[in-house]
Amino acid sequence: MERGQVSAAQVAVLSFTAVTATSLLTAPTVVSSVVKQDVWLSPLLALPIGFLIVWLIVKLNQIYPDQTLVQYSMKLLGRPLGIAVNLIYLFFIIHTTAYVLRQFTDFMKLTFLFTTPAFVVASSMILVCALIVRSGVEIVVRFPMLLLPVVLSLILMVYMPSIKDINLHNFEPVLSEGLVAPLKGAFRLMSWVPVFTFMNFYLPFVSNKRHVLWWAFGSVTIFTAIVFTTFVMVYAIIGAATPIYVYPFMVLARFISLTEFFEHLESLVMMVWVIVIIVRISFGLYSASLGLAQCLGFPSYRPLVLPISMIMVLLSYWSVSNVEFVFSPEFIIYYLIFGIGLPALLLTLSTIRQRFSKPHNGQDEQGEYNV
Amino acid sequence: MTHPKDERSMQPDTGAAPSSDAVPDNGNQSANSSSSDNHNQAQPTAQQQSSQGQSSDSNLTPAAFKPGIQMEPTPSVQEVLDHQRQLLGKPVANKLQDNIDTLRELYNDCSDIIIHEFDILNGPAAALAYIDGLSDMRLIDTHILAPLQQIGTAGSRDKDPIVKCVTISAMLEAADFQIVSDKISYGHAVLLIDGITSALVYDVINPIIRSIEEPEAETVVRGPREGFVESIRTNSTLLRRRLHTPALKMKPVFIGRYTKTAAVITFIEGIADPNLVKEMEGRLSAIDVDGMTDTSLIEEWIEDNPFSPFPQLMSTERPDVVTAHLLEGKIALIADGSPVALIAPASLMSMMQSPEDFYQRSLVATAIRWLRMLFSLITIFGPSFYVAVLSYHQEMLPTSLLLTIAVSREQIPFPALVEALLMEITFEALREAGIRLPRQVGSAVSIVGALVIGQAAISAGIVSSPMVMVVAITAVSSFLIPNYSLGIAIRFIRFPIMLCAGALGLYGIVLAALVILIHLMTLRSFGVPYLSPLSPMQTSQLKDTLIRTSSPNAITRPHLTGSFFNRVRMRTALYKARRNS
């Protein structure tokens, strides 16, 4: 269906860029509203969950090296049940990606393009993503790698001038309400971390499979590091006012004044944001298109890209009534079901199968679909 | 005057279009192909002859509309082509008069053909055919005609004494008129002898070559000042003079049914990937056209994506550039009649390099390279950034600067986008006019240009002075790109980006830039990704991309594609040992 050779490092960069995408702007608000000054602890507490998720995915990939989750779930659950579960899983991917698109559209409407119709913003964005996805897995994976220096330098351009405003007293008192609040914050971060499961659609193309697990752990670690740094920077500068702002990172950029010439760097934030959101949406769009094509037995995923893009644009309006909805516990559990629940179930099933049907193992390894 | 002549007789290949060893295979090939064509068209010909009455009727009809002039019925295209094929397919006959007749028929209406009939002293009758001007008359007189008519063959009617008698080394035999006519058309002299069934072809080409000059499009301050000329033999000699090795291979290809343009694929055996050469040969062999007038047309036929604005083969007029690329394992194509060589595969970053980079000190060259990249980004994004900031992101500008711009824009009737488009299009027009206009008018254009993009335009209140500055900076920076075709491509993708900037501001610029980036990522040049050392990342190659290392540090060659990779290009043990002592 799709040929291409990517490296484990590229997939790692893709994953953490995609997962970091929305968290950079909204996560400080979302987490700090429950955790207050212990906000920096939450990403560290979320780290093990991230490790667990990528471990599950990589483990499953080691059992079925040439297959995506969609393919081996059909084998493990049986064809009818497998297709049903897959369709729900693919809807999860499309839905969450559409939600990211909605977040982006809202951001652009609220900060830069006040009069431009939201439809124009969303559709121009999704068209670029569709272009990336249609170019093949190699482009999807290489794209963030190529832009990583740009993204990092733009983020540093926001961080570096803000260092002088850091006030570490904002973090006092430490753990005044015990560990419960940071754990709640970590739970709220679970609306980002499960996105690492989309990795399973890229792992079959990885050529250096031996390093995958370490790169996947590295990917989660870098994600945690970026979120941690952002939380520290934002809360150290803005302090208890963080939950008031929708995009605290933007406020940070607005504060910058370098030699009284470089002021109002929020456009830089927007540029970073556009790039990482494109990575995030193409990450999801490719997964959804490839998964749907494999689920329905299509010879190529390419014809599905544009219809799915259209569905994403529509879903981004239709399914999301307001921004707050996403941080409700129900929504996070929805994420966790597909992020941890489904891979864990599949891994358990495959372990049981391996244990009980050793002789047929050789035949089972043959995938139904050629990747 | 005898001195240069002697030199040429010692080096008969100089200036000759197809090398005498190269042509026979191709001649045979083309003869074969034409004979097979003949075979294929034998049946249609027969049909046509049977229905000749009809076809001549249909040919008469247009003449019937012109009652005044009685036109003769013209033969159909098929008849003319078949006639030509039939003549070309003829072998050289035993009887001299038949051969002369065939030649005269082939070259009828050709006033520049000379068929000189004479008798060899004490030998058979002969005829010498050549094209006036294309062949060197003095060589023919002194080395063919004089010996044959004064010394002769001492009564023998065989070929060998005649061959011995003529004092030109570059000789080959041709058995049919396909080869004979090819050779005559290239400027060779063909000796037809009564009683001998092969024609003797002598290389007496009279090369009319422009002198070797410095290429105007790629000048350097320090470095060689040679440039290619229009003669393929001179060009290959220029390469051979830099690579004195039998490993420098030159594979001949002939392109075009009528032009029969000689082209040569050059590469260094042992460094270049043989599959790359095969791929190039395959793509060239698929070209079947009337004529090929320049390498840029060949480029259109062999590039991977013809719809991309970006050049996917590197073009250069400098033999030193070609040599450097050959040494990196790339292959080059030079063609007769074109002073531009094509280098494949080419990446975007290799086109951003100037030959000057390698002739200046590496640190300075690195700095210049960075300057060049910075200014090519300014070329692409400068005007659109200006438009976006003025239309959507005024808050990005410091207040004092914003006030200055606001004051100068107060009188301007256009929005920033229209103003920018107006000025940029005017600039492009002026640039194009500057190239196309005759030299005498050129200075007038520059004066008018200075008025249009200058003080007059500002004082007329058409454009604001910051806009003029932006256009001027863009104009200057676009000429920093060393490769001309890449420069044009980059200059023209500014316009869509400007429109995006006018529609969506910085968001539009980012989207447009990403679309261009994706396009560049999907582009390939002979299987090698266009953004090659950057994406996919090849860290060992960055030393000649983002920076220019000094020569002793550039130990490895770039890996292009495939498993054939001669990695190490130098041994530095001795150099380092001497340095450390």
C-alpha cells in the first residue's frame, strides 16, 4: 500500500512535535487552573503514563512488525469486531484531530485574523496538511525534522528574552495541598499524551527497528521536557494569573521587549504554532487515512485524504460546542480508552494467543495486508 | 600557414563534431533504425501507391482554389520521407556514376554541396563530396587531391594504395549512404572510387569556433576564467585538460532526427554510480524529436518533474564547475551547439553554491554562503512580509518606524498589496527589458528604470519610499543566487506568496512557505532528493552545505544514491603528520 523508509529518530521527532503542538499554548491554563503553583510537577507525573503508552505501542509493533494497529486488531479481535473497533478508533483519531483544528481556528480568530471567516482559516490549513499527507509517509515524517530547528529557534526567541522576568517565588509554597492536585493536573495532561498512540501507523515503516523503543521513550521525555519548561516559564512569569489567560504563552511573547525594537513577538508564536499544528494535523490525518484504507481494504490511502480532511473541517465545528468541554473528565477518559485501553487490550490478547497457540505462530505472523 | 595545418593533421579530432570512433556505432544504429522504419512503412507505401490517384486528387484540391497559379501536384509527406529513406538506405554501389547520382539526388537543391569528379593518377575514376565551408578546403587540396592526382596508385585499382596515398589519418569507411550523408553533413569529405563498394570518409572538418571566453553569467574574482563554447569537441577537450585520466568517460549520444545533435555523457568511472549513467542514457534514448537546439531543451526532456518551477539539473558554463561535480560522483551532459553543460543529479543547495566559494578562504566563503542564503530568503519573503506586516500585523513594528511608514504612505492611493505587486511586476519587466533590449538602448532602460523605481515614483505619490526600498533590496538580493534558473524560479514564487500575504497575513506566508517546502521535499533529481543533505539529513554532507570546510577536511564524497559509493576522496595521514610535527 505504501512504501517508504523512515528512521526511528524521525518518527520520534514527529511524535513529540505533534503532541507538543497544542499543549504549548493551552496546557498551562488547563493544568494550572487545578494545580496552582505546583504546576511543574504534573508533566513529570504524566511521564510514566507516556512511557507506558509508547511501550505498549512499540511492544505490539515488535510482535507485528509490518502492521499497524488497525491491521493487527482485526486479526486479534476477529474481522467483524475488529472492523467495528477500528472504525471507532479511527473516528477517535479524526475527532481529536478535528478538535485540534478547531483550537487552531479559534486561536487565529481570537488573536490575528479577526474578520477572516473561520472556514477559510481551517480549510487553508487542512489543505496544506492534505498536501503533506498525499506526498507519502516519508514527507510526513521528514517534515517536522526539517522544521525542528526553525521551531526550536523561534521558541527560544520567546524564552530567552523572558528569562529576566522569572520570579521563582511564584512556585511557593511547594506541595501545599499534597500530591492530589498535581495528579489532577497530570490527569488533565492526558488529553495530550495518548496522542502518542498514533505512532503505530508509522512504526511499520521504520527501518532501524532496534532503536525504536529508546527513541519512543526519548520522544516522550522531550515532550515532557518542553511542557515542563513551558509551565515553569509561564508560571514563573505570570504566576497565579496564568489560569485567567487562554493562551499564556502569547502573553509571554507580548511582554518581550528587546532593545525596544523587537516588541510584540506574538507573530513568532503564531508562526511556531502554525508549523506545529500542521505537523499535528498531518500526523492525525495520515494515521486516519492509512488506517481507514487498511480497514476497508483499499489499495491506496490517497483517495481518502481529501474526504477525511473535509470531515475534519466539518467535525471541528459540529462536534465541539466550546473549548472547556475538552478538559472535562469524560473527554479525557475517552482519550485514555483509546490511548491506553485499546493497545493494552490488544497486547493482552496477543500474549494470550501466543501462549495458547505456539504451533500456529508462524502462520499467524503473516499479515493479511501487505504494507 | 603550414604550421597549424600540421598540428591539425596530427590531432585530427580537434574540432570534429562526432569523434571518428564514436560515430560508426551510432551511424549503424541510426541506419538500423531507419531501415526498420522503412520496413514498417513498406506496407503503407504500397497502399499509398495503389491509391495514388486519390491522394494526388486530394493534393490538387488546394491548388484549385487559386485559379491564377497552376500548381504542380505536390507529393505527400509520406512519399517524400519514403524517398529520402530509400536513398539513405542504399549501399555504396560498385559503379561510381550510380553513387554520384544517388548523392546528387540526396543533395539536390543543396547549393553548398561540392561533388568533385576526377581521375586518380594511374588509377580508377573517383569523386570527392563535401560541403563548401564546412570542410577545410586547404586540407582537401593538399592531403587528398594533390597526392591522388600527382602520385596516384601506380596502376592498381584496389583500395589499399589509395588509402596509403592520402595523408589524412582520421579516416573510416562507410558502406551505405546513411553514414555517408551523416558524415558529409558534419563536414567530412567522402571519397567515392569506381569499383570499390565502400566510401572513404576523411575528417577534414573546418571548425569555426568562438574563442574561449569567461562566461558572463558566472563570473568569479579569483579562479579560472574559461568558459564552454558551442563546439562539443572543444568543450570535451576543456574537461579532458582538467582530468588527465582514462577514467574520464565520454559516452556519445545523438539527439534529434534532423539536427543529429551530438551530445556526450561524461563521468568518472569509479566515482560515478553506473546506474546513474544508465538512467541518464535511458532517459536520453527516449528522446525522439526533430531537433534539439540547446541543452535546456534536453533538460526539459530528462528532468523528473517538468511542472516544477525549480531547475532539477544544474546548468553551468564553467569547466571547473563541471570538473568539481564530476569528482563528486555526478555526471554531466554536454551537447554540440550549446555552451551550457548539464549536471545531474543536482540538489537545491548545490545550486546555491558559487564556484567562487571554493576559491576563497573557507571561513569567508562560509560567511558569504550564509549571506547568500539570508538574502535568498529576503528575495522570497521580503515583499510579502512587508505586505503582511502593513496589512495585518502593524503591532510588530516599533512605534517610531510605524509612524515613519504611515507618514510616507499617507498620500498613496493603493493598499500595500497592490503597491507591492505593482512595483515588483515593474521591476521584473525592467529586468527582462534590460536583458532583451539591444545594448545601445540598454542605458536608456536603466535611466527610465531609475525613474520608475525611484524618486520620481515617490514624488508622484504612486508608491511609498519604504516600498521602493523593499523592492530595491529584493532586486539586489535576487541576484545573489548564483544559478540563474534557480534565481528566476525564486523571483517568480514571490508573487503567489505576496497574494497569500495579502489574503491571510503572516499565516498566509507561513502556509505558502510550507507548501513550497513540501514541493521541494517531494522533488527528486535523478532519484536524489532535492533538499538532499538537509532532508533526509546527511550529517557528513553538511560540511559542504551550511558551511564550506577547507579542502583537507572534506574527506568524504557526498553519497548520492544507490550502493555504488566511493566514499573517501583523500588520504590525509601524511598531511596531518607533517602538521603535527
